[in-house]
Amino acid sequence: TPLSHIRNFSIVAHIDHGKSTLADRLIQSTNTVADRDMKAQLLDTMDIERERGITIKANTVRIDFRAADGEDYVLNLIDTPGHVDFAYEVSRSMRAVEGSLLVVDSTQGVEAQTLANVYQAIDADHELIPVLNKIDLPASDCDRVAEQIEDVIGIDASGAIAVSAKTGVGITETLEAIVQHLPAPTGDIDAPLKAMLVDSWYDSYLGVVVLVRIMDGVLKKGDKIRMMQTGASYGVDRIGVFRPQMQNIDALGPGEIGFITASIKQVRDTKVGDTITHEKKGAEEPLPGFAPSQPVVFCGLFPVDSAEFEDMRDAIEKLALNDASFSYEMETSAALGFGFRCGFLGLLHLEVIRDRIEREYDIELITTAPSVIYHVYMRDGTKIDLHNPADMPDMTLVDHLEEPRIKATILVPDEYLGDVLKLCQDRRGIQMDLTYAGSRAMAVYDLPLNEVVFDFYDRLKSVTKGYASFDYNLEGYRQDNLVKMSILVNDEPVDALSMMVHRDRAEMRGRAMCEKLKELIPRHMFKIPIQAAIGGKVIARETLSAMRKDVTAKCYGGDATRKRKLLDKQKAGKKKMRQFGKVDIPQEAFISALKMD
Ligand code: GDP
Ligand code: MG
């Protein structure tokens, strides 16, 4: 296909504004997929994506379209995730295309991720076509939302297309707009090969599959290629495109997007953002790469049943094959035994990985308190990156600590603004900006990441009845008065429950933790003290009273089957608990205890 007849675009939007549904309609209306094979959110292939109705991995599809000018065009679409944890997927998709459809729900308006996407589009020097979706709904108000796009985002919305991705209204107009308004890709077919490595994943049949965008040159089956950053060389086994199922072709030329396989062993060998060139007569200069995503949230994952450790290692290794942004290393905990310290891009990413291990590999897990990376400056001048509060050195050896901060952007209807400001204040936020657009406020806060990773998003949703939207960027590190809080259950420290807190908030959090644990830990035959402590000093305490009667004692000499049943029941209950000293702590305690209400 000549470059003038190719258009590459992504679809960006705030979560739930209808990206995936719009992608479905574009695919369907161009007969890329036969009607009988059509299902909703076609490109969301992972179980978790389907269940949660969200897109996690960006997906690609090649569409043939005959435009009103009578010419045949090839459109390459990349569907992207909307959640803040997966923002890096959006940014790298954007580098592979020339423009984006900016989908805005016309019943809702501009949200935090709409803005975040626009900033990324501007960074990537992108053309944007505003699309106002869900016009079939009575609450749709295109004029108001178009005005808002101009006010808040500052882009021209006069050409916005009114669409219903549900009913199909406006779909042909959207396809025409892509052809007319988005630039064709540029590239030199005779120049040495430069292909951008956009994404890679592990496929159980094909091995590692690499998504590429050809900038210059031609990539053919059988070619010997070299990854310019890692230096690794491979022979190309297979080249193809997604329609959306894989279809083999012989070559990819400039401006085209497709996949290759090349007997690559692990996803880690393929660096996203790397440039692929030919081994012989290759390009001299790589393409400008893009920053890899770094894990920011860490937690320990341990099998409930320690006999499952090896299975868990296997599961984690397999998942990591497919997700270079997920990191792990072995960890041992006094209380929990062998497990892994894992790093994630955010809490949703954490939940997704945990769900997948539990579900796809059938291993029950204990998740310890999520933590961010602290910088610990020691008195002797050394510096430690602390991933796990359990490893915190003795405070007397520490000079000072720094914690990561974020810049958070929150959009919220006026009536909830007060609650949002209070929430941010409670989480040690510093207000940086507050502006109004129509009946919505946009608040920008500097917040400590550790106050946000746990339940900030849930709290924000609940105080605003779901009307607030939120986006953040890491801003850097700042010194603050941070301490390690330990939790003691029955006088034994439970390392998996220890956490870093701000000194001023330690007592409140300690109290909340003890109260929560008192509810979550079942009664035992004896009294159990639950304490929060800093250093050796107890700052909060609760006591779980003993069970009044020994329930099995009653059975002695009595009904044997009843006693048996009782013991079986206890055993079943134990499966989900771990013993700490003499005390059983249920699995959910590790996460629930940290949620503050
Ligand atoms: P994404 O998160 O941006 O990918 O959004 P989805 O495509 O998953 O859509 C979110 C929800 O909005 C789903 O329940 C869709 O069925 C619904 N939806 C999407 N487009 C339309 C539309 O044009 N009209 C109506 N009524 N619902 C829509
Ligand atoms: Mg989606």
C-alpha cells in the first residue's frame, strides 16, 4: 500500500467513554470481522479485561476501508487502556501512530484521563479528532461537551463527530474523518530498516510476538534482524497483521504496523521502544526510544499453603514473561515463609496480577501491605532504596527519609469539591491549583504517593458518588518525618503488616489498624493483645477477648460425629488462614486492615 493510503490511529478516552465499543463498530462496519464472529469489546481478549470491562493491553487491528473518494485505504487502529495505571501503554501506542480519535462521552464530558490523553497526544505531536459518543442516550449534550472540550482542553471541537458506538450512528463519518484529517505516515522505502518495537507478549503457540511499526525500509520473512539497544540478533520466522486474528503476510513496509516472531525466548529480551534493524546494512542511528515504565508499588505475595511455593514461582515467571513492567524477587518473611516481593505500576496492576495467579494457576495468596519505594539516608552516608518496610534499618542509624510525591489532577462537579479538598488534605496533600470550567472544578495537588496507592481512588469515588476523575504523575522525592510502624499480635511482630507512616498520622493509623484487626481476627481460646508500635513504643492497643467456651470440650464423650464435623469445619477455615505464633490470621486481614474508612 502506498503511504498516502495508510492511516494509523489510536483511540483514546477516559475509562468507560466507549473506546472499545467504538473499535468494535469500526471493525464491524468495514466487514473486517464477519457479523457472526462479532462480540462486544472484541479486542479485550483477556478474561480479566472482559470481566472488569476494561482494556489492559493495547490491541491492534488492520482495517480495509473504501472511502467516499473511491480509493481503498488501510487503517491501522490501536485500542488503548484508559486506566491511569496503564498510561504507559497509551504513550507508546501514540508513538506508533500519527493521530488519535479522542472519544468523549457526551453524557459525561471531559474527565481526568481525557486530559491526560490529550497532553500525551500533544507531546507525541499528534492530530486529534474529537468524537462525541453515546448520542443515543437522552442525557447526551453534544453542544455543552464540545464547549467544554474547547474551554478545558483548548482544542477546536467544531469538527467533533457525533457518534453512537452502540447503534452505529456516525461511524462512516468517523472513518471518513480519519482518512481526511489524519496525516498519512512518512517513511523511506529505500532507507535502511528502522522498525519501532511497540509491544511484545508471550503467546503459548508462537512464543514471543513482537508488535512493530515500520518507519523506514522493508521487513521481510527470513530477514536477519538486530535489536539496536540490546544488540541481540534473530531470524524473522513470521510476519503478519491483526485482522484482528493473526494473518501471515510476506513483508511490512514503511508506515505499516504488524507483528513478527523470531524464536525469541522471553519478553524481557525485547525492549519496548527499541529499534529493530537489519543485521547487514542496518541503520546507524536508532529511533528516539521511550522511557520504560517503572514499578512504583511493591507488595509481598505469599502462597496461603506454603506447599504451593514452587507452583507460585512457576506462575509468576510465566506472567512476567508477558509483562515487562511487573518485577519480582524472592522474599522470606518470618511469619509468611517463602514468597515474592513484587513491583507494579499501580494498584490496579497489582490486583490484575494477583487475580491472574489465583485464577489461572489456582493458588491462594496472601498480599502484604502495598508500599512505595522510600529513600533511606543512613548516618554513615549510604543510601538505601527501601522496597519493603520489614527491611527498614534501625532508626538510630538513619539520618533521614524521603518519600515519592505525585502531582494529582482531579476533576469534580462543584458540589463535591469540598469533600475532595478535605480528602486531599487528610492525605497530606498540598494544593497547587484550583480552577473552574462550567460547573466542574479542576484541583491539582501535590500528594505523597504512599497516601494514594492504597485506597485513595476508592475513597475519591465514594465521596463524590463516582463523579470525580483522577490522574497522576510521579514528581520526585521529598524528605518528610516518616517512621516504621510495626504491628504485634499476641506480642509477636507480624512483619507482613508493618508499614511506613508519617509521624503525625501514626497514632491515628495505628489505632485504625488495631481496631480493624480486632474485627478480622477470629477469637481464640485465649486473650490476644493487638498493638501498634514505633521502635519499642506502643502507640495503640486493642484486646481481642477469649472465646467464652471451649466448643470442642463440650463434645468429649458426647456425639463423635458432631465433634468430627466441628474439626473439619475448623480445618476448612484454616485453609485461608496463616498461623502467627499461636494466632490464626485470616488472609483478608492483610489487605482490609489497611483500608481506612
Ligand atoms: P472503554 O472503557 O472506553 O473501552 O469503554 P467501553 O467501550 O468498554 O464502553 C463502556 C460502556 O459504555 C459499555 O457498557 C458500553 O456498552 C457503553 N457504551 C459504549 N458506547 C456507547 C454508546 O454509544 N451508547 C450507549 N448507550 N452506550 C455505550
Ligand atoms: Mg475498553
